[in-house]
Amino acid sequence: MPWLSRQLGLSRSLTEVCVSVEVDEQRDHAAPSQTVRAEHVPLSDVIGAVGARWVMLGDPGSGKSTLLRRLAWDLTQRGDWLPVLLHAGELAAHDDLPSAVKAVWGKGAAEAVAAWPEARLLVLVDGLDEVGDPRAVQRAMLARAHDIGEATMIVAGRPEGYPEPWAGFGVLQIQPLADAEQEKLLVNLGVPPALIAAQLPRLRRDPRLREIVARPLLLTLAALVLIQDGMLPDKRVQLYERAVECLLHRGELNPSAPLDVVRAPDDTLAALVALAPSLLGMGPGPWPRAACVEALRAHKAILKRLAHTWPGDTARSFLEESTRTVGILVPQDRGRKYAFAHRTFGEYLASCALVSDRARQKEVARELEGRARAMGGGAGADGRPAPAGARRQHHRPAREGRGRCAPPPASGAGERRGAAPGDGARGAQAGGGVGDAAAPGPPEGDRGDPGLGEGSGGGGGPVGAGRAVHHLRP
């Protein structure tokens, strides 16, 4: 992640940090690992079929948002495609694509989309799982897909945002990082080769740590911690904890880092933990600066602590400085909005707040049970509703050691795939197309670019979940 490279004082360009990611076409909705044959093809070639429609699924931190941005950036440089990046919530909130583009990017962008040849228009939609009821989102996406005619459409999200197949859409599944790409990413992020040789085999062998090297976001955080500590903690939640500590204290760890030192790091962390549930409760973001300021002002005790370091308009001053120095909450739209550099940071911080609030834990458990019932979930193997305690236990925050909080369990740990924190940052970010006139290069972070919103077929055409398996590289 370029923002993380800057935080560490690394002189790394986008090209120097970039690694490849593989995407398989999914053969069977119920069995995503089942494939027919493998063929390495560029993603930009695969989307060449007129009117192609795809849902791209990936676990948290697998690189969905980044892959969309990288694709948009690459195609913009070619000049023969016009990519349009939108969040699923932005597209679903409007009756057609031009209205959504106008609302998000302005009248000029909408006119550019209207004038562009439909067959060379690429609509990239992120955050499928972040909007609400998956079936309502599905209906909205299918309606927009019908409206755009010969344009190509790729909708990305976590698996829980895609509970059933979509008519006319193929399915792509982002794969874990290949071994060679794992090593390349660590090298590109400045981890010494000797340290990689000593630590990477251990990470691959240990079932508790294997997930870290397979997901680009987690491996990027691992690079941050490895550079500082020379080794990694044994649990993923401890990796988040230590990575956040490194960001808060980076001035002490790396005095040559180009950004300002983080003042009052303990108070800063307390404020971010308090803010996270409030911001995530307002939707997927980015959030208007005024809304973020008011959310922070609502936490009176935290504001009082911050006032010692940021007197005057404390909430506004703190947000303006911390978004520059810490890099967890970042500015967008020339500072008019804020978003987490990656959704996983917001989820981790929110879980920390939840661990310390017993009343809120019970409230969340009831809310999740209600959602499960509304979506037909929460049933046992015999089809009858599972006991309330059994349903709750998958969502109860866990404590990891003294004073530590755990994000929701990882895939394979008693929760369906994709429900753990994280959503797709990678060592390479990309953007382009509509909304990127002010950006001199690819966007940075999951949703951190000031010009953009949010972090293919074989056989007989785009309606083809289940024909060829494609390993796609950006």
C-alpha cells in the first residue's frame, strides 16, 4: 500500500510495490474451489467480450478494491476504455448509471459517460457486501446491468454479499497470493531478504499464520511489523494490534519518515477506537468531514483528553492532523470527506470498542440474530432454528491476552468465509477513468484517493459461470 510505504519513509513507487493476483472463474456457486481448466490470461483481455457481466468475490484483504482500481488505471492509460468506479451503495441509490455518475462525479463526468461508446465502457462496482440486504442489492445491480446495454460490468465484494447466483453474471474468485508473489511483495515493501528467508517458511507452515501470507493486506501489515520487530505475533489480531502501534509510534521507530510525528498516540488510539463504530454505523463511507467532526464531539470524555493537545476546535483539528500523520483514517475528496484507509482497520477498531462495551455486545448479538432470521439464516442441520446461544457465539468478541481485542473470527474458525475484518488493499493500488482528473497517478488505499469513491468469460459469452477457469493478472 503506497500510503504505508510513505508512513515508513520508503521511497517506493506504485510499479515497484505492485504484485500479481490470480482470479479463478467459479464453476459452481456451492463449490467455489471446483474448477475445470486453468488458463493464464490478462484481465483486460477477458473483459473484452461485449456486455460481459461479472461478480468478483474475495475474502477480506484479498485485493478486490485494489484490483478494480488497478484495472481502471491500466485501461485509462490505454485510452480505448472508459472505466467508471462506483460504490454499490452509490449505484443502487439511483435509477440509472448517468444519475449515479452525476451525483458522485459531477455533470461533466456524466456527459463523458453518455458520449462514450457503450461497448467500451467499463462499470466497476465495489462494496457489494457493504450496502445492506444482499437480495435488495442484487435487484438493484441487475436493473443497472440491464440499463447499460453493451457496457461491461464487474461487481466486487465479499462472499456474504452474494448468497445466490445472479442471472447473466459469471463469477470470479480472487485466489490467495502465490508463493512467488508473497516473497515479491515483502521485498518490494523493504523487508530484508535474510528476514524473509527466515520468517516466510514459518508463516507458510503454521496453520495460524498461513492466512497472513495468502492475503495481500495482511502480508503488507506483516511487512510493517517484520521491519520493526524482526518477527511476527502468533495471532492475526495481534498483528493488527502491533501494526496499529507501529503506525502510531512510527516517528520513534523511523525518524526519517517524511510525515509529522503522531502526537499523543494513546489519546489518538482512544479517539479512533471511539470513532470507528460511529462511522461504520453511518454506512460504508467515505463520510463527510462535518459528520466525522460531530461523531467525535459526541464522545465527550475522549474530546476532553484530546483538548490538551488540540485546543480550540478540538475535533476538527484532531481529525485534520491525524488523517495526515497516522494514515488509518484518511482524507478524500480534497479533505471534504474521510474514510478508513482500509475497511479492515475500521472493523478492528470497532471490535476493540465492542470488547469494552458489554451492553453494546448484547445489542449487536440481538441485531445479528435478527438479520440472520430475516435472511433465512440461523438454522441447524435439520432445518430448525439453532439455539440462540449457538447463533451468538460466532459473533461474540474474544479477548486475546490482557487488554487486547479480537476482530471477528477468520475463515475456517466457526464463521462463514469472508466475515473476518478486511476487504482488499494490496501493495498496488489503481484508479482512473471517471473522477480522476485531479489525480496525477493511481489512487492510494482502499478508499483513500481524493478523486475517486471507494478501497471474465470463456465459451459462449459473458453468461458463463462454469465454463473455463481463468487465472487473471492485473
